[in-house]
Amino acid sequence: MVEQPDHTPEEGHRSHARRLYGFRLWLARGIYFVIFSLILVFFVIGFPGFLNYFNQGGIGAAVSQGTDGRLILNVQPTGDTDILGVRKGDVLLAVNGVPVTSPAQANKLFAGKIGDPVTIEVQTGNAAPRQYSLAYAGGILNLIEQLHLSLQFLAVYYAVFTCLLALGVILASPLVFFRRSRDWLVILVAFSMIAFASSFLAPVGFGASKLNMGFMNSLIYILGMSSMAIVFFIFPSGHFEPRWTRWVAIALFVLALLDILNMLTIGSGELDFYLWVIFFALGTFAQIYRYRRVATPAERQQTKQVVFGVVACYSLVVIIDLVLALSFSRMVYAQFVLLSLLLRPWSTLPVLVLDLSFVFAIYRYRLWDTDLYINRTLVFSLVSLFLVVVWAVITYVINSTSQEYFGQQAVVLSVLLSSLSVATIYQPVRKWVEKWFNAHFYKDRIDYSEALIELQPEMWNFLTPTDLGHTLVTIIPALLQSTSGALFIQEGKTLKLTEVHNMHPSEASKFLFTEETFKKLESASIVNLPEGEPFAMLVPLTVSRFKVNDLIGVLAIGPRTQGRGYSRDHLNDLSSLGGNAGMALHMLKLNEKKRIKEISTVTTG
């Protein structure tokens, strides 16, 4: 099949207008290569330390300094120290015989090579000091043995999946950059992808610390977050939409500077998190606004893919965090730590999905079949998020109201009833969300049974095959925004042209049905045609007889306007149309033969 051109003339003009030349081009390229090289160096240098960190274990406790200057133990429930009998609030005196004087010193001694012995000395109130001997991550080692696993297996698993996902994130950026390295918007996208991802690549942080360049790593992260938010405001045209988002972008840089100060002084993770959630929410809104108001068809494809990436990214983050949050109170400490270790390599996956959405948006934005997967993923994500909220609310309400009557059984009852409620409303909610989503973002999805009343059985007594044929070749191309249409009716073993729309009959009649094409049509399969042909696709009109299809005719449809393509959903809809229209034509032909026979009988009589 002949490939479509890389862009339409209008898109090519916009891309040409974004080109950089001379000093600006080399400055933009230079900044990108410097940042990319720094992150790569940080990653390579920090990777051994990152792997070594995996071999470090703790004892299920942390230390804070009390008002009287003593070191207070905070013991994890069901952790190693808790199981041995250490109590929350005990005072820590020494670790491995070394007196401790500060929380930093104690917490450092609380970490060591997994399996190595450690002894702590604690005191409860004014009682005599007690000593406890245990091993670093002893509970996890016992759990691994019970599961018939090994520490080496976990280390290999951790290293392999961390490397694979990190490699995908690192390579996605140059893939975008080298696609159009003169386009300033593409350079900005590539820069934001790698800089934004740097904070999610743990080896990068280890490498920056080893080189005493933690400030540079924080600066790259802030620049990446800021540029990624701006990309959401201007992608894919390079213009701010809505226009007021340019003022948001200015505020973004001011707040980014404040966030750098926050990270270097206060270190508040909550401030950083909420700040960027707000900006990315505004960026997603800007993409949806652009899609609804100003985007061209090709830009809408790119917007869909980017919004898909954002939704998928945040959905994965929510799923991972939700699994950990629900598991924390339901597992013993060793089980929870092991689950965290198994999930930690996948924390990079959301960023990889977001980066790949930009790769597809820039490389394959005219790949119309991706609509199907984007549609299904967005609908499933929205439905899942809604049902999770409903489940949590119902569980909380039932548990709170029935605790007095059922005691411990209230938890089981609330979970059971909320799960049944969610299962009951799943289908109606999914259908409603899908209908709303298609109405707002996939307006070219067509229900032909509603659009064409001529296909209804009650109308067959008032129509002729010619009437239905004229409707098919005029209404269907109009609904699909196609350039032309034609109808071929099978007579014997040949297909005869009977109706045309927006093209000369001589041009349509020149089309030749090859033997291979004819076989596909007889099997009720839609045939896609290469460029250069008068039509883009052939829709078989068939009547099903058990496992055999009788070919009644063929609806030939021209290419869509403005360079758009046909998605998988279009093909599915047209395939259903082919069966309905084939049956309608077949019945109309029978009715016409019956009328002719009746007229002939009356005339001869």
C-alpha cells in the first residue's frame, strides 16, 4: 500500500515557519545535547551505586529526636524490631555497640547489607537497657525463602526491568529530536521529555550525588517540568491556546524558581506535587480546548495521542499508588516491602507511556487506526477511576454505619456490598461514558441504523433498489466526509456500476475488480485500496446464509477530505452497514420482482 505523504501543504507550511537557522539553531541543539549528555553521564555513573543500594536493608525502624534531646524509636508495625519486642517510643542508646548521638547517625547505622547481623540497645523509660540482635532485612529474607525465591533473582529482576524501562525513556527523546531537529517545537518536546524524566530515573540521582551535582540535577528537573507544561499549552501548532495560557506560562517560570528554593531549603514534596498537578491539569485542559476549537484534523490526531498519554500516565501512577496504599494496612511489613521492591522498577513506566505518546504524535500522527486504542483506553480509564471512587465511598459509608451492629464483620460486609454495587453499575456507566466521549471527541462515529431510516424493514414496501442505492452513494460519503461514492450491483458474475456521486461515471467505470479483490468482497471483508485509485475502500453489501455470504453489491467510497484517513472504528461501522444494506437491497429486489410479477399477471389476465 502506498504511504500517505508526511504532511499536507498546510501542515508543511506551519512546520517550515517553526524552523530555526544559524545561531539560534545551533544554540537550541547545543542546549539539548548538553542536557541529554549530562543525564546520560549521571545515569551511567550512578547505576553501580543504584544496584548497590538494592543490596541494602533496614530493620523496620526510624529515629527522631525528642524534646529532651534523646533519640526516640519509631517502629514499623509487624517489622523486624516490632516482632522482637521493641516498642514505639523506646529510646535508642547504641547500634552495634556504637553510641548514637543524632538521628542522622542512627538512621545511617540502621541500613546495611542485607543479611548482615546488627545489634541495637534500647531503653523503655527508666528501665534497664535491653539489647536485641537481628539481621538487616531479616523478615524479607525469610519471606523470600518461603516463596522459594532468591535475593539474586530479585536483584536481576530489579536491574533488568529498571534498565529496559530507563532505556526506553532515554531513547524516546532523541527519536523525537532527530525526526525534525530544525523545528524549535520538536526540539522543545525532545528536551522536555528527557529533562522531565530525569527525576524518575533513580540512577540519575545517584550519579548526580556522586559528582556533587545535586543542584544541577534539581535544576534539570525543574526545567523539564516547566517545559513539559508549556508543551501542553502549545503542542502541536506552536501557539498558545487559549491565549491566556501564555500568562500561566510566565507564572510557571516564577513558581519554578520558587520550587527550586523549596527543594534546596524546605524540601516540601507536597508543595512540588500540588504545584505541578495544577499546571498539568491546565495543560490537559488546553489540549482539549485546542481539540474542540482550533485544531486541524491532523492536529486533532496528535492531540488525541498526547491526551491519551497523559491519561494513561496518571492512570498508571494512580494504580501503582493505590496498590501500595491498600496493601500497607493489609500486609505485614516484610510483605509490603517486598511488594514495593517488585513495583519500584515500574515507576518509570508512566513516564515512558507519556514519552511514547509524543513519539507517535510526531512520527505517526496520520495513523488513524490508533483512534480505536486511544478511545478504548480513555473510556476504560475514566470508567475505572469513577468506579474506584464509588467503591471507596460505598465501602466507607457501609462500614461506618454498620460497625456498631456487625463489629469486625462490617468490613467484609461493606466490601461485598460495594463490589456488588460496582459490578451492577459497570455496564450502564461504561455505555454512558463511551457515548459522552464519542459525542465530544469522536463525532465522526456513526450509527448507520439511526442515520438511514431506509434500512428499516418497515420502509422496504415504499422504496425501490434505485432509491436505496441513491441514498447509499450520497448519504454515506457525506456522513464520512468523503470526496465521492459509487455503487456496484452484482449481475451474474460481474459488478455493474449503477450510481455515482461527486465523480464522473466514466472514471468510476474504469475501476477493475481483480480476482483477489472479488474473493475478499465475497468473504464480506472490506478492501482498502492504495492511493492513485479512484476509491479509498470497497464495502461489500452481503446477505448472510448461515456460514456463506451472498454478495449483493459493493459500495465504493472515496478518500476523506483534508487528508484524513479511516480508522478501525470506521471499518467496523461500515462492515455492519454492509450487512444491513445488503439485506435491504436483497429484500427490495424481491419486492420489485413480486410487483413486476403481479403487474404482469394483471395485464395478462
